[in-house]
Amino acid sequence: MKASELSTGIRAFINSGPFEGFYASVIDPTVMPDGHEHQRKVEVSIEGAGSNGSNFDTYILPRQLDMRAPVATVATPDADFTVIERGEIKQAVSITDPMDASLDQFRPNERVVDEYISRVLPGGITDVDFMLRMREQRDADGYSPNVAMVGETQSGKTMFVQVLAVLSARADGLPKPYPVFTINGSMGITNYELFGQPSAVIVDGVETIVWMNGLVPLALNCGGILYLDEWNAVPPAQATSIHPVLDDRRQFTNYQRAVPDGHGGYRPEIIKAHPKTWVISTINPGYKGTQTMAEASTNRFRWFEWDYASAVEDKLIPSATVRALGKALREARAKRSITLPIGTSALRRLNEDCVTFGVEPALWSFTSMFPPSEREKVSVIIEDRGILDLLHAEYPSDVTPSL
């Protein structure tokens, strides 16, 4: 590979040199001179090359990194593995039943429904009813529309997705919640993480190459919710790679896996989405590390705003003073006096700390989460609004510290 093609977190096969055959992840793509003319190296972490099978950090030439998997073209239509030079790539049979026990690790706890407080949307419909009806508005090919929720952090978006996994499964008459396959958006995410890749593991003391499925094919094969969390933090190259999953094709082509074409040759694997696969995305606008989504990505979703809900916070946060402080701080952020978003969860913790530790320790802990340059501004808001006195009036008996 060229150095310009590398970025932090990319995982590649080493094709030459003393570490040939190992996999490496790029730590820093910045090229560094190695003392030889016209040679520059990048810092990588080589998997399993250290003592006792640990990772080994070193520098290698960019051209020694190869994004192509070391797979040879040896396969049969009925086999579930592909042979390579160093062993065999073991590939499990695809999971096609969303109720398969191996997917239980992806299921939310059903109690989340009892803990969730619905919000009322314009027109008087609840958020749950709106989304479940949205799920039933299937396109001509039988797929639910992709949905994107855009709003501030800690406003309950992830919890809402978990609730939908439970309730949509109940609506379909299933005994367990649908699995939620969460892809956390970041600048370092790669197509290998999305779609899968060969990976070396030690089985009975012997290195074995296994096919490690990505979450996208897993969700497409068996159904459930493919949850694209903070999707506007994903680089455009990776975001556009799942466009075929989001449009009327509802499939993707995996160029990392060769399958027999039925005529003695091979072709890339093509995975068609299960009709019960539902794609939900969340967007936190304007945060550090995020970007404006490309129009081609934006137009593949049905959007709705998901912000802090005062009716929900009235139930979750008993203290009127804490709620008032949250409102004042959000107003300050809107005016760019402070930068840290004030989520519902942060206000709940402040309220709980007032009860558990007392007002002063609770405010001290709450203020500490702000950047040092903003703490004085927060203290001024607390003082000007009389927050300390109001909290003492609500919680007159501070906790006595114990030794």
C-alpha cells in the first residue's frame, strides 16, 4: 500500500519481511525516516508477534502492508471452508434465524420497556407508535424504511432503539427481542470491521485462520436491527460502502470472500438482506469528530428530530432546580458560552448525587466534568441563578461523611 492510503486503525496483511504472514494494525500513518535513502516507515502493532502471543509494536514499510486477504482460490460448492497456504479458513454456516441462541449477546434486556418513558410527537402520536408504524410501511420489495434520529447526546436514542427491538419482536410474535447489531461510528472504522475479514486465532496450540464476520452481513443474514450509532462520525468512504444495503438493492457485495460461481470459477459473495432487517441510524450534529453527511447518504433515510424532552425529564429528574440548571446550561451552550452538551443522564446523576452525597459534593462532581476553561462560567451560572440555595431548600439534610 501507499502511505497516503493508510489511516489510524487500518488492519492489513503483511506480505513480506520478517513478519510476513502476520496481521498488523496501523498505530500512526505518519511516515518516519529509517536511515536509508528513499525509505520511510509507519508505526504498526503486529498481532501475535510479541512474547506469549502478545502484540508487537514496530515500524515497517507501507508497501509491506496488503489489504488483500491471503486467500487462495481453493473451494468447493458444498464446503464451508477455503484452503490457504498456511492452513484453512474455517467459516461457520451463516446464522439465518434471528432467534438463534448464539445471538443472545446482541439482545437488549426486555426490562428496558418498563423503564422507558415515551415522548409525544407532533400530532399526539407517541414515539413508539410512530416508529412501529414506520417499520410496517414497507417498500415494494418488502423492507422497512431506514430511519435516522438526529439530536443531542444522552437524549435516550440508544435506549429507544433497544425498546424497538423488544416491541417489534413482540409484534411479530417472537419469544425474544430482536438482536441489535451496533456499529459505533468513528473515523477509524474500516470496511473490514463492517463486512468481515480473515483472522488468525490459536486453536489447540495451532494457528488457524478463521473468517470473522462483520456486523453488516450478520444483520443482513438473520434480521434484527442494524444500528448505525453516530453515523456522521464515519468517513465518507466507509459510509458510502453500505449504500447498497440502504437503497432498493438491499444487499452488498463482499469482495473479501470468494464463492463458487457454479461454472468452475469464483465470484465475490453477495448477501441479500433478510426482510426483517431494519436499519436505524443516530446522528449527533456538530460534535467533535463528526461531519456533514453526504447527500447520497442523507437521502437514504427517513429523518426525525430527537432532542431532550422536558416531559420525559420531568419524570426522570425529581428536582426542579436541577432541571432549571440544565435548561440554563443548554441556553449557555446555544450561545456558545460553553461547549459541553448537558444530557439527561448527566442531570439524573446530579440529582442522585444530591440525595446520596449532599448538595456541595454533587455540584463539585458535576462541575468537574466541564473543561477547565468552562468551569468558572458554570459556577457563575450556578451562583447567579441561586442554584446552591435552591438545592439546599430541596435537600436540607446533607449527608454526613463517614470515616
